[in-house]
Amino acid sequence: MTVHDDRVYLTYILDCVDRIRDYTHNGKAVFMESLLVQDAVLRRLQTMAESTQRLSDGLKAQAPEVDWRALSGFRNVLVHDYLGGIDLEQVWDAVVLYLPGLEAAVRKLIEDGES
């Protein structure tokens, strides 16, 4: 894994966060009612979480405030438990409670890499 690879994944993660924010800007009620919004958010969360697994261990160590293992586990739930039913309340909570912290950590990793 190179610094360039990490940078590509970090940039993609931020893109996913931005798109999820765009998809959910109308609030929880619209998210809960719209299969289209749910599908878009779930797909972005899935690919975003997959990207976090591809980051180098050294880079992840620079952001200990991020629970990288939980992100990996969340990705596995999204990918493998879709037929068992994904808890949309938990997905919404992840979007509202955890994405802002991940975004801040990723932005800091990018800024630190530019210095």
C-alpha cells in the first residue's frame, strides 16, 4: 500500500460522506419512506466501508479515534445481512452519529499527508 493508494481511498471516503449527506438532507422521515434514498445510502455506506478496509494499517494508526474494526463489521452486515433485514434505525444513527466523526478524521489525515 502506498501513500498514493491511501490518498485515493481517503478521497473516495469523503466523496461517499458528501453523497450520503446529500441523500439524507431531507431528514429521517424521507430516508425511512424512500426506498430509493435507502438504497443510495446503503450502497455508499457499503463501498465507503470497503474502502476503509483498504487503507494501510499505518494510516489507520494515525486516527485511533476511528473504530476501524467496527466499520469493517458494519460493512459485513450491509453486504451479508441484506436478506435478513437491515435495521434502518441503526443505519440512520450511523449516518447522524458516526459519519461526522469519520469525515473529520479523514479530512485531518488528508491535511496531515499534505504537510
